[in-house]
Amino acid sequence: MTETNFRCGLEAVLAILGGKWKPLIVYHLASGSKRTGQLRRLVTNVSEKMLIQHLKELADDGVVRRIDFQTVPPHVEYELTDFGRSLAELLAPLCEWGTRHNAEVAMIVEKRARVEELT
């Protein structure tokens, strides 16, 4: 097994939260446990496949806990572990920054989309 050395703490965070949807999943679970369907509605535009894959990875990494109520029909919920809650606390300031700079970020995203259309 190879040893992983992160040059800065942000590399460690990205090793766990890398991917488009994981930060949003963790952010939404910070307010309490959620069923898969609830997360799918909260994390807009994520496919069922990607949501399930990211939830599995986050569970394997110890960020979320999968709770299976062993019922028919199936009832499964996801909640943050203590490790995951410590990570979610870091996302709140990022969310605040995004809210403050929403208009600027929207213009950047639109500009990128226009450039992609031309290429």
C-alpha cells in the first residue's frame, strides 16, 4: 500500500469531497438525515446513478452513515457521522461566499457556456 502525503489540508478535503455532487450532499445532510429521494430533490440535476455512487463512497469514507430500517418497501436514510459533521461545518462559509457572489459566479458560468458553444 502506498503512503499518501498531502501537501496542504485542502488536498485532504478534496480527497474526500472531490466530485461535483459530494459537497452538496454533505451540505444538505448537515440539517439532518434524509432519504435518497429527498436528496435527489435537494441536489438538483444529479442522476440517480451518481447520487447512489457518491452516497456509497461517502459511506465507505466514514462521512455518512447509511441507516437501513429493514422494512418493505425499503426505507433507507443517510446521516452525517461526527467526521462528516466536522466537514459540513467547513462548507457553511463556502455557501455564504457563493450567496454573496451569486451574480458574479452566474456571469462566469454563462461566459464559460458561451465559450464552450463556440468550440
